[in-house]
Amino acid sequence: MIYIEMMPVVLFGGGSVSLTSLSVATQKQATECVPLLLLLDSSSPELDAIAARLSEIGAYTGQWKVMVERQSVPRNRGDIEVRAHTGYPLVLYMHMDEDGAYVSGRLYDASAVEMLMGKRWARRDSIRAWAASIAHDLWCATMGTPSSFVSSIAYVRRTKKGKRFISEICVADWDGEQQQTIVQRGTIVVGPAWSKTKGGQDRLLFSEFTAHNVRVMTTDLTGRVSVALNLPGTTVGVVSEQSGAVVYCRSGELWEYIHDELLHQGKHILLLQEFPGPCACPAILGPDTIVYCAQGSIKLWNRKTRVSSLIDGASFCCSPTANGAQGIIVYSRRVKKIMQLFLYDMDSRLTRQITFGPGDKVDPTLSPCGTMVAYTYVYNQAHEIHLCTLANGMTRPISPSGVYCISPAWSGSACQE
């Protein structure tokens, strides 16, 4: 089932828009599609395909409204400035090298007549990957934050083989495409979370139920699995910090695991326990701040003061996720017996509902850019991974239809200098 939820759209103010002003703070409020003009200097099937894919990405995320024209390289400032007067504050000139090994591009803020970026993008394995790398750099140059276009989403898929149920850890591109199975286990698996090795390689952590406990496993993206934490009790809600430490929930308490590379040993530190209710679902908002849920409320815990503060306790709330760069938290709250997603802005301290309609929306995970959220959608017997674009409220399924899928987790990405 596919449906679209529309929310009120906050538009830019009147007058021309300077793209250099689209800072992180502005991006939270600027939800109208920015007109983007692609100037292609040659008739190349691959360049045309890249432009078409960039247009699809813009429409999918609600960030860019793309128009394509053919024109040679801009000759002077007037060639760029005139584009702003015709409604295109953002202009990307693209050229395919003669040998087809690179696409060269120049990105202009037409309103300020300023070049924001000049770059060459090497050929990739597919048009999809080539366009994603261009879109990522385009986002970084205009927004100053990492995009989601080179990120991945992991989730748990459950299938049945004969009389046995199989749990699979699957990884897909940011829009649900190019899905592949990384791990298959004959146990109950929940809560995948992204981490990195000391060498910067992506890994996944996940919780696995055994006859004696719930332990934390780790795998690389080739499916090589090993035990990460094998402790008494229930260890779930694992999240990795930039420092390499791991925060996790163990039997209702929040703990941190730190591994000392020099001594080749680790230590477990109790961070927080609350009475009478358990703590669960930790998320990292910043180096000193952890978001979590306790007794049906969303709370913040400060490492320095070791004090908790309430974010939302108006109704039953659970499963928070956070994006520290954007300063936002998304979580589930019960509304008229249905779990809906809400967004809390740390700057304004305002909360707004971002999903509507039937079906529970739980286990949200924010994109690296903070403009999309993936979550588990539960309706009747269906369990699917859906994606919500915060700019326009559009939602869509990104996991296979009719397949039991839960617990999405979004990887990170970074802007390259």
C-alpha cells in the first residue's frame, strides 16, 4: 500500500534567494524546492542520464526542482546573473570529458554571481552511483552538512524456511534500492546500528536473542559475524559514538563500553539508572548529551551534570533518534491509540507531529542530512520500512512489499574537502 501524507509547507520569503545563506539553521525552515538549473554543454547519453537521475533525487527529497538546458560554458558574470532573474538561483554547469572518464562541474549561486564549487567526478560503476556522488557534493556545497545520497539504511527482515524463521540483516541505498542481505541468523535479531572500525570501515552492531541472554553481535559488510558484547541480561539499543565507544541499554540501565587499544582491554561504565522505570533506546545528540526514553517519556541526559531533563511526557513516547548537526530529535508518541512520529527542535524547543494517518510508526532513524526519517510502519499484519521527507510530508515504502521488515538504521556520510 502506498499513500502520501501532506503537511503544511513553510515557504521562502519573497525576493531572490542567495544559496550561500542556506545554512544549517535556515535549512530547518526552508522547505520549498530550490530551483536548480542544469546546463549541459554536450549531447551525451550518460550525461543526460546523470541529469535525469539528479532530477529524480530532487523530486524524491523535495529539495530541488530541476530544469535541464544545453549551453556552452558561461562566458561572463552576466550569463550567470541572468539565470537568477529568470527564477534559478542555483546553476550547475556540467561537462563530460572526451574520454568519458570524468564529469566536470561548476556550481554557481546565481543571485550572488558566485561560484560555490568546482569539481570533477570520476566514473562510477553505475549512473546511479555517479549521480549520487554529484548530488552529495551539491548538497554539501549549498547546505554545509552531509547529504544522505551516499548513505545506506540497514534493517531486519524476517522470512520463513520450512518450519524455521530466519532473521536477515539487509542493507539498501538511502532510497531503499540496491538492497542486499548481509547476514542470515536462525535466531531473533533486532536493533541494527552502524559503527566504524579503527580504520574507518563500516560495520553493523545488532542484538541477538539466545537461550541465556540477549547479546550484541557485530558484522562487516561481507557478513563476517563475531560477538561484540556477551553479558548477562538483555543488551539492546546499542549506539556507537564518534569516539569509538558504545552506549547500550542493559536490563533497563544505560551503560557505556570503552575499549583501550593500548591495553587491549575494555571497561563497562554505568551511565544512568532510573527508578522505578527502566531506561531504553539511547541515541547520541552530542558528545555530552544522550537522548533516551524512560517510563513512556523522552528525556535528555547530560554527561557533565549527570542530570536528566524531560522533552516529552504528554503521552506514551518511545524510540527516540537524534541528529546532532541539525539539533533535532524524532520519536514515537501515541495519538488516539496510534503511534505517530514527532519532531523536537533543540533550538526552538518546539515539538510538531510529522506523520499522520493509520498504522503505527515506530523505530525512527534520521538521515545524515536531517531532512528524512525512515521508520517501521505497522498496519494490520504488515511490517514495512517507510521513508518520510520532512520538507513536504511525503511518505513511501522502501522495503519489499509483503515482507516482514523492522528496525531501520541509517548510516552516516561526510562532506569531503
